[in-house]
Amino acid sequence: MKFSRLKLLGFKSFTDPVELVLEPGITGVVGPNGCGKSNLVEALRWVMGESSYKAMRASGMDDVIFSGSGNRPARNSAEVTVVLDNSDRTAPQAFNSADTIEISRRIEREQGSVYRINGRDVRARDVQLMFADASTGAHSPALVRQGQIGELIAAKPTQRRALLEEAAGISGLHSRRHEAELR
Ligand code: ATP
Ligand code: MG
């Protein structure tokens, strides 16, 4: 399973529709300061179910919606879609019957987020668990924030263990066990 496309509409600095094609191999994003490189990585984190607005460098989740600049008016919604190429059939079982999987998250001002997998409404949790089972997600160690390497070196063993569990793809199981214990 691979990320093959990232589509943005009204997310942070991207008011016009943008579609990024992620070819096999390494993709580099270059551009001047403030052009939106980090916003792209945050879009990927967001569509995978990031629930912390702080992780989006925002003071509320509505801040991810384009707030206007120059002569471009603010928008009332933002949407990010990620397309997964599943032609190698390695997606988690529940989603493994199709060649492509499309996950989208849309936010309307003051109304929160709506998630879809292949056009069907799902809960945030369904999206988070799908990515956790695939050993990735909004908190995946594969997404390296500025300053994160230093945090890792200074981390306590229990914090480092959480990273290893995420990498091993078992954090979804922990989350399900926790939920079962609360019932
Ligand atoms: P650097 O090279 O400095 O790391 P960058 O390319 O990573 O820069 P970003 O941090 O992704 O840049 O983008 C910052 C820009 O995004 C700022 O100009 C900021 O005003 C803009 N921005 C962030 N949120 C919004 C929003 N909700 N509406 C409009 N613009 C926004
Ligand atoms: Mg940046």
C-alpha cells in the first residue's frame, strides 16, 4: 500500500484545488520560506486523523481552513483527500478488496470534521485505526517534525516504547484493548 495522491482544497494556505501526484521513489518539495511545504505534511497528518490542533500549529481546528490573504477571501471549509494505491493488496483486511482506497476529511467552520473512506461516512477512529494497522498514521515516527530528533534522544523508555509499538503496527491493538477494558 502506497500513498499515490494528495488533494487539498481550502486547507491552510491552499485556497485553490491542488493535487499532488506521489510517484514511486523519493518526492522532494522545495520552495521559499512560507510557501506551504510544512502545510503539505500537515495535510497528510490531518487526513490520517490528527485530533490535536496544536500539532497543526493552530489555536483551534478551524484554523486549518484558509483564512484569506491579499484579495482572496477566507473559506468556510477545508478538505484533504489521500489516495492509496493498494494494487499490492497489503491494506488492512477490511479495506483490502480494492486497488485504490480514498480517504478524505472535511471540516466546516464551527461544525467539526467528517471522514469518508471510499465515499462512505466513517468515524475518525475508523480512519485512525486503519492507518495504525498499516503501521502509519498521524503520529507515525515516519513523519519527523522539527525538534523531534532531540525529543527522541531525551525520551523516557516508556515514551520510546510507544514509538516502537507504532512502528511495529500494534498500537491499534492497544487502543482497541483500552476501549474494551473501559466497557
Ligand atoms: P519554511 O521554509 O519556513 O519552513 P514552509 O514552506 O514550510 O516554510 P508553511 O509553514 O507550510 O511554509 O506555510 C506557512 C504559510 O501558511 C504562512 O504564510 C501562513 O500564513 C500560511 N497559512 C497557515 N495557515 C493558514 C490559513 N489558515 N489560511 C491562510 N494561510 C495560512
Ligand atoms: Mg516548514
